[in-house]
Amino acid sequence: MFRAFADRTRLRLLHLLKDGELCVSDIVTILDVPQARVSRHLGYLHRAGLVDVRKQGLWAFYRLRPPESPFHQRLVGCLGHCFAGVPGLATDSRRAAKIKRTGGCCP
């Protein structure tokens, strides 16, 4: 789990998903990074047991996996508190809020 939190892109992904489920296309728009990079890091987070994926037709939706241990719960809790000062996370949150208000690109 520490390795999952150690990468800037994965930290940005986890921070976004703490506020709810997002589809890959919306994540790509929010983070402004290539789809292949987003998918690779989401796969890493899924294998680490930190995110779940839900498929709906051609779309893949990701969300944080509910904590399975006190350690996991504390790490997820850090997403809202410990990492609040990491540069770029506030910008990502604003972009995500805007996409959620407009409905995003996924059905």
C-alpha cells in the first residue's frame, strides 16, 4: 500500500476517488494525462487492493475500495488530511467538481 501512495499520479487518483466513483475518461480529463498512464496506475491501485472497478458497457468506473483493516482505513483517511497540502490536488478537486456538475462524458 505504501508503494501505491508513493507515486504522484497514483496519489492524485486516490485523492480524486475519495469523493466518489469516476470513469476513466473523466479522470483523464481532470488529470490532463494520457489515458494509458491513467489506466496503468488504476491497474496498479486495483492490484494493491485500494480501488474497485465497475464495468458498464464500454465504460470503466473506479472507486475507492472500502477499508479492510484499521491500517487501510488510516491510509485512506490521510487522503483528506495528510495530503491536503500536496501541490495540484486542490486543482484536481476543482476540475472534478466541475465535471460532476456538468455530468461528465460517461453515461
